[in-house]
Amino acid sequence: MKERDMKTAARILLGAGLIYAGISHLTFARREFQAQVPDFVPLIKDDTVVYSGIAEIAMGSALIAAPKRYRETVGKVAGAFFTAVFPGNIAQLVNRRDAFGLDTDKKRFVRLFFQPVLIWWALKSTSDKS
């Protein structure tokens, strides 16, 4: 498989994952996502979950459907979003909030290492460079 095809597949897979996550924010996993909202966010936790769900659906759709000339920008926006929500993952660990099967400090800690992977994935799958 060519690198371009691999990037396309990775971009579409990430976009689909974001759309799924966004839908889950708005429906069956709302309570789980509320556990990740840090206490310092000055919004109602459910509102934060709804807004981030809408943002994820929009970003996922853009990753899949944006014209080539906008893909790198969309990837940077997605990478920034993954960076912006990282404090929520830290808050889940620090406050020992169970959600998504992360019911031990070890599991919550290990999860922190996956956020940089998402950032890299967003940037790499949308980059014009090899």
C-alpha cells in the first residue's frame, strides 16, 4: 500500500472515530464523558460534553470530507483539540473518577500516553509531507 493510501485510510479512520465519539458524547456515554470534565471548566459538565461532542462530529466530518487544500489545517485543529482536552484525562486520574472501564489509577495513568498518539495521528494523517 502506498504511503498516500495509508495516510488516507488513517485520516478516514480517525475521522470516523471522532464522529463515533461525538455521537457517544450526545447519547449513550454522556455520564462517562462528564467524569473527564475538569472542575475548573466554568460550564455545566453536561454542556461541556455536548459542546465537545458537536466539535468532534464536526472535526471528524472535516477530516473525512475536507478538500485536500484544507486537510492539513483540519489536522492541526484536531491536534489542538486533542491537546485541549488532555487536562480532562489528567483530571480523571487526579480525581480518581471511574469512566470507560478506567477504574484504577494505573489504567487512568496509562491512558494519558494515548493522547499524544492521537495528536500525532491527526497531524501525520493530514500532512502533505511524507
